[in-house]
Amino acid sequence: MAPFTADLLAVTRQETRPLIRLALPICGAQLAQAGMSVVDVMMTGRLSATDLAAVSVGSSLWLPLMLFMTGTLMGLTPVVAHLLGGGRGGIRDNVHQALWIGVTLGIVAAVLLWLAVMPVFRLMAVPEEVARRSAGYLAAVGMGMPGVAIFQALRAFSDGMNHTRPALWISLVGLAVNIPSNYLLIYGGAGLTALFGEGLPGPLQALPALGAVGCGIATALSMWVMSLTMIAYTRRSRAYGDVELWRCPTPPRWRMIGELLYVGVPIGVAIFVEVTLFTLIALFIASLGEVTVAAHQVALNYTSLLFMLPLSLGMALTVRVGHTLGQARPGAARLVAWNGILIAVAVALLNSLLLWLTAEPVIALYTHDPAVMQLTLSLVGLAMLYQVSDSLQVNLAGALRGYKDTRVIMLITLLAYWLVGLGGGHWLGEYGLYGWVPPLGVYGYWIGLIAGLTVAAMLLGERLRRRSKAVAHGDMELPDLRG
């Protein structure tokens, strides 16, 4: 144990800076993409409550689909990192197969958004006018799903090549397109006249206000701008060495596609499970009253922003571990993985400190209702407790993905999030604890979150310990996805 600790301290000095250098642009890209959702909510909310409800309901359907696609395509990142570390060919072919997967998933997602939403709205008892506007919003967003899938595939390639900055800059381009196009399409000529005055040409003043549908069109436009910009960048940039990505298209190779799906689909399922966990909790809490719902949403939104840094660190850790394994240095990869976990703990403690210092002023930006503020503060106190387990679980999962070990992550996620987190939280919230503790309401659900994240961190930690040790000692080989 002592030699391992000494080696880990030595690796910390040389590995921490490259890891953080990779993670920060990823974090910026995640925040920029989250900013698009914030803009959508703010602008439609200023138009009407019906349009805001339409966008909110619609987002609960298309965002999980997009995140499933994103997670599935993230399987390309460790594959590219391994091939790059080993100096081997096959990167271009794998990226082309990921693009085939992305285009297919994007088209399927678009068709679902065009044809399958109204039955879901009826099942959810969504008011008729909200359902009608939301269906129009989703039909527009569906046009952009193939574009965002192409962007995510190319982003996974770029990240795997240790080149994470393009995703940041191109996400900022997407945000820069999203804001003015949202304003123009949501508010129409009336919005332009209010902004620039009556001197505008008549055709501009006559533009219709499309509301939620306009928001969907702006979202799709941003998706395609990001996609085309990423294509242009990967075509022209010299940052990718001799990987001539667009030299000669590779037709579908079913074996290689199957191998990428073997790594990627469990990632997509795990992300989908995590997203639906929070969606279902929000639905359960809806019956507890407006104050509870508002406090829950404020606390969750605030803590989700802070989660972007450990999430980005986990994505960067996938690249560093995969790259080191590709260099045929399994012992060093084990140290790289555990160094990343140490940094994740430090980041979690930093987040807890930020919550402690900034909770009251930040919550005041969301609401002035004393009851909502008080309840939100108590929920943020619980959020401080799960910062370590949340940061640990996402970075342990990131390290394991560097080992191409994704199916176990999916199974652990299902167990920890749905059984322990959702099931346990619902039981505590609705029934209490066998007569000893009364029903805890919203606190029960948040305690369930803490328990679920803690169980996930413990199980993933044991999995990484065994996996990294077995690979380092030569007792286990990793799948070789060269095609």
C-alpha cells in the first residue's frame, strides 16, 4: 500500500494540470449548452404562461432523448483515446461509424418527436392548448436532432484526441445564435419594434410571433449551426494530426458499429436513468404544494450548475485513463484514475464551501418568497451532504469508461438511482420509516438522493479498485476496438 501511495503522490504532481486543462473547456461547453435552456425558459416565460408550459413540458421529452444519444456517442471517446495513446490506426473509421450511428439516432429521435408526443400528452393529462403548442415546439426541435447528433459524435472524437476547446467555442457560437433567433422567432415583429422602435421596415414589423414553436425553430437552428461549424473545424484544423477525417467516407461496418454500441449504449442508458430519476421525483413532489415545488426546483437548479465541474472532470478523466491505457501503461492508468478521484473529492469540498457561502444571496436571486427561501436553504443543506458522493460517482464512472467498462456502470446506476434513490426516497417521503419516523415529504426524496448517490459511489469505487488492479497486474485484458 505504501509504494502505491508514494506513486500516486508522484503522479498527482504531473497529472493534475493536464486533467484540469482538459476539464475546464468541457465545463464551459456544458454551461453554454445549459444556457440555451435558460434562454428558452426566460424568453417564452415573458411571452405567456402557456408558451412557457409548452416549452417546459416539451423539454421533458426531447432532452432525455438527446442525452441518451449523447451518452451513446460518448462511447467513441475512450475508443479514440485508446487508439491515440497506442499510436494505432482506425480512428477515422471509428469516427465514421459513430457518425452513422449518430445520424440514425437523430432521425429516429426526430420521428418520435413528430409522431409520438400527442399520446404521451394525453397520458399525462396535459391541457389541450399547452399540448398543441408543445407538439409544435417538439416538431421544430425534431428538425435539429440529426444535427445535434453529428455535433456530439464529432465532439466525442475531438475530446478523445485531447482537444476539448472546440466544443467550448462552438457551444458559445450556438448560444450566440440561439439568443437573437429566439427573440426574433418568439416575439416576432412586435418584439423587434419594442427593441428598435417604429422606424423598422414594414415587413419586419409584420413578422408573426411564433411563441413556443419559434423557440423550437431557434433551438433546431442552433443545433445545425453547431453541427456545421464542428464539421468545418474538424475539416480544416491541424490539431488532429494525420487523422484525415473527411478524406474518404467509410460505409457502414456492422461489426465496428456493434463494438461502438457495446461501449456507448450502456452510457446512454445510465444517463437516461439519471435524468428520469430527477424527472420522476419532480412529478412526485408536484402534489406537495407550490412552495415545495418551487423550493425543490430552485435548490436543484442551483446545485446542478455546481455539478458541471465534477461532471466535466469525469469526462476528462475518461480521456486521460483511455489515453494512458492505449500507451500500454496499465499501472500508470491505475494511478491516473485514482488521482482523478482525489481531485474529484477536492472539487466536491470546494462545491460544499461555495454552497455554504453563497446559498442565501443566490437563492434571493430566484425568489423573494420567505417560505420558499427557507425551505430552499434547508434543501441546499442536504445538497451539501451529497456533494462528495455525487462527485465521486460521476468521476468513478468516468474512470471506468476509460477502461471501456460501461455495462456495470449501467447496472449500478439502475440499482442505486431507481431502487435506492427513487424507491427509498418515495417511501421516506410518503410513508416515513416503519412508524418510527413520520412521512418526510420533500426531505424524504432528497435523503433518497443522498442514499442513491452514496450507494453508487461505493459500488463504482469497488468496481474501479478491482478493474484497475486486475488490468495493472495483467490479470485482465481490455476489448480492442480497432475494427
